[in-house]
Amino acid sequence: RHTKSHTSETTKMVEDKVSPHGSYTENSKIQQTSISKAVESGELVEIVNAYVASHEEEFASGPFRVADYGCADGSNSIAVLQQIIETVRAHDGKKVVEILCNDLPTTDFTKCSENLTSLKKEFGNIF
């Protein structure tokens, strides 16, 4: 049962989470810790290598696509995406990588794009 007060509180939480002032990033320490552990463990490298090995024809035929569901402003994704791109490029140094970012309609995708610019500059062929 939704009351006006409950709806207002939920709306406020969503707005706070995706505000252009970075509050989501500032309040996502748990996500950042999990991401750091995943990157440091090398599991992402293993997953990408296993994918490439089992999908050689598909890998060779077009861009490599990565989807980031719940991307927020993209800042939590950079380390993961960097490791994925490095692993893909170890197989094919010129491979085009497409990053698909998805989140709530209220998300500031301009900020997300700005945060991912460092990957575009570092690796090239990132869309």
C-alpha cells in the first residue's frame, strides 16, 4: 500500500541517489569495496578469457560489448571496464569495445559519459 508520504520518501531516495552532486558515488562504499575485490582477484580476466575462448567466431566478427546495468554516474565502473578492455585487447589489440550504460531515466548520463572519457582516451576505439 503506497501512501503519499511513502511515495515522497521513495522519490526523495531516488533523487538523492542519482543527483548530479555525486551523492550516489559518495554513498557507495560497499559497491566500491566489492569492485576492488573483483578486480584484484583476477576473476574478471578469467571470465573474459573464458568467453573469448568459447566464442572465438563471435569475438572475431564484431565489436565486444559490455553492458553496465545501474551505471549511475559511471565512476564505480571504471576499474572493472578498464580490466575488461585490457583483457579484450590482449586478444585483439584493435578490437572495438562498446560500453552500453543503463540506469534510471533521471540518471545524469552526461556525467556518466564524462567519467568514461578517460577510458576512451587511454584505449581508443571505445564507444
